[in-house]
Amino acid sequence: MKFAKRRGLAVALCLIATFACPAAAPKEFATPDWPIYGGTPNNNHFSPLTQINRKNVTQLAVAWTYDTEESGGLQSSPLIINGILYGLTPSEKVFALNAATGRLFW
């Protein structure tokens, strides 16, 4: 009985510690890459990049577009690794683009 109470207390403390401490983006992930779903291993959808900010966000313009020539739009969150954007079409075909220019690799 004591073991069950201790284990329950340990689980509760772990949950409190997990949810009470907000996850910060580790400095080693401060790159222009978005290598996994959610951007970081913490899945916090946070980018430490500072190129776009409140002062210049209104000056943004479309740099390039890519048409999969399929209806339905992208079905996943694209990944960016070493400047290459990897995506998935509605019919689940994988494609790779130059993330800066939009040029199709494959």
C-alpha cells in the first residue's frame, strides 16, 4: 500500500514539474531549419529567428509559390533541412524544393 501511494506521488510530482515549467527553445536549435513536426523536439512551434519582427512584418511579400497541380492543398507540415523544403502532396507524393527560391529538386 505504501508503495502505491509513493508511486502515485512520484507520478503526480513528475506531471506537475512537466507542466509547470514552460519549455524554452534550446539554443542548439537556433537555425533556419524546421527539421521535425513542430519545429523543435519540444514541438512548441517556436522559431528563435529574429529576421521578421513587429516593425517589418507589414513589409512582407510573397517570395515564391509552388503548385502541386493537385487539388486539396498540402496535407502535412513541411520540413526544412539544410535549406531544402520537403513536402507531401494531397496524393502523398513527396517533393523537395529549394526553400529560398522555390526551385523544384524532385
